[in-house]
Amino acid sequence: MSLSTAVGQAAESERRTRKARIDPRLRAAGWQLVRHDPARPLTAYAAHAVEEYPTDHGPADYALVVDGRILGIIEAKKLSLGPQNVLTQAERYARGVAGSPFDFDGVRAPFLYSTNGEISWFRDAREALKRARVVADFHSPAALTELLGRNATGEGDALAALPNDHPRLRAYQREANAAVERAIGERKRTMLVAMATGTGKTFTTVNQVYRLMKSGVARRVLFLVDRRALAAQAVQAFASFEPEPGLKFDKIYEVYSQQLQAGDSDDGFSAVRLPRPYLEQPRPGHAFVYVSTIQGLARKLFGRQAAAELGDEPLDDDDDELWKIPIHAFDVVIADECHRGYTTAARLVVVAAWSNDGTAMAGGSPPAGDRAGGTRRWLRHTRRSRRHRSRPARRHGARRSPGPGPGPGWS
């Protein structure tokens, strides 16, 4: 960044930040911006970001209104200020919303944001743990509606009550599943699972995905790999897994992949390609697994040239139009084989997937003596990529930090 750019950003007013940075992001997420009109009732708003909405504690910068109900409050700050510590101001305005059907210990809107136009923090006011997190973009009206209809506590209780008694599971695989599920119960959102080569990491992961989907904790799952051959193996692993007597995984839940070729699989099978609307227009309650290479995802997010720069994997014969994938497209993102040392560009694609507002899991088999150190370093690099990304590369974001120590780690 040049000195003149830095000086300009430091001098940028809050109004300039809102008009040049925040408003375009809200429109891109599907919100119609309007100034508050005292003569217009809330029932007149369907998917609107209402500016300067009055509350008993002063005007909120934006109230996110869906079908006549205020679902979110946004506190905006100028670019030079960090937004994390001003979530309390968004909560203060939410406590002052009059006539709301919601009441979460006095907070009258379920979702809170604070932003400076570059970094946005988000908190679900319904959660007792009050954990805040960075989100890559604002949720769309459909995303907030879907989120409102979910019950994380009930889903977690269903997961805890689900027996983990598949006859092929070994004791250490059950322990890995249990560790992941404890972390989810604590609302931790980034997880590292390190298992030695040959210990059944893929089987453990497929069983974990089934349990998350069966309980309702996850509905839409992205499974990322770095080669077509691994994508084919993953699709086969899901298809051959029998979580319930007489029922294969792909007969219970839909399993899709990018376009695969006969040579990608020893068995010569052809996987089912994912319909584009599944990602661009996620439907509440719709459950599926999407297996993709990093190159395939790069093409959807950034175009053919970006995908070609990631290696010599052949590209799909799709059109070159970029996919518009919202941040609620996936509930869980799994990055497989992350110990392999992806290139910096490949890491950025994984980071883009992790910008999705879902739980992120990384799996790897560390080399002998490494004790998962290389895999953790990979995740730390990914985290830095997100923390220091520029606005034009916002989709190149990572998630949160990996947990310490070998084996399952959490943050």
C-alpha cells in the first residue's frame, strides 16, 4: 500500500465508508437500501436494509428487514477503525428495537454485525456462548431467514444422542468423531484432524459427514481435494459407505462432484455433476455433498486462467462464466490432504471456500515425526491469507486459527 493510499484511508469519513464500501456489499448480497420513512410500516419491507432506523437507544446505522421483521442490526464505522469491539453498539441498538417479536435476553434482533467496509464481525444473539466471528460478506435475506429457522442447540443435542456404533469403526476413529463433535458443541468453527497414513482417515471423515447430516448440524457439505483421482476416490468412498443397514450413503443423501473422466477412477465410474443452482441458490433443508478439486472450485470462483495456474489437472468443459456462490452455500467445508503442501495459489482457493460461513475441517496425514506440525503450519498460512487480504480479493479469505498440538485441534 502506498503512503498516499494509507493516508487517504485514514482520512476517510464514516459516511464515505458507508457509501463506497458498505452499501455496495449490502446490494450485492440482495438487500435494497432505503432511508427510514416514519410513514412506512415495517410490513412494507421485504428484503431491505433500512438506514438510520430509530430505536429506543438511538438510530441504528442499518436495520436488516425481511418480510416485516428486523432480523439484523449493523453498526458501521469508518475504514480506519477496527469493527470487532463495536458489536456491543449493535447489541445496544438491538435492545432498543420496539415492537419486535424477538427477545433474546433483551436483544430484540437475532443477528448483529459490525463493519468498517473491509472487515465484518457477526454474532448470533440467540447463542448463549455469545461467540462472534468474522464473515466474508453480509448474509443475504434468504440466508438470514434460513439461519433463523435453524436450532443449533437442538441440532447439537440430536448429534450427541446419535449412537456412533458403525461396525467397521475402530476405537480411535470413534474418538476422532467424538472430538470433532465436542468442538462443534462448543461452537468452535475450525478443526484440524491429523491421522497417520493407513488409519482410515477417509472412512472416519465420511462417517463424520453422515453423522452431521443425519443430526441436522450440516446439510450442505463441500469436500475439497487437490487432484481428480482423489475426488473420484472420495465420491466412491461416499457411495460405498453403508451408514444404515441396506442403505448406501448416496441413497440417503445426494452426492455430486465436478466433471470426472474415466481415467480418474480405476473402476471407470462416472460421478453425477452438481447442478449450478444448488450452490448459487441454496434451499433450506436441502442436503447434499459436493466433492471438488481445488482447480474446479477456482474455475467457478475466479475463472479458467486462475484454475490453470494451479497445476496441470485437466479443466472441465464448462462455460467460463463465474459462479455467484453466497456465503451460506455450505454448512461444512472439508479440506482433505492438507499436509501435502498446497501452493500459495491453491491455499487461496481453499481460503475462498473457507470464507463461506460454515464450519471448516482440515484433514491430513503428517509425515513421521512431524506430529501434525506441517499441517498446522498450512492452516496458519491460510489464516494469515485471510487476515491480510485486500478488498478486491475478499473471496480469498481463510478461517480461524488451528488448535494447538497433534491430533484433533480446535479454535
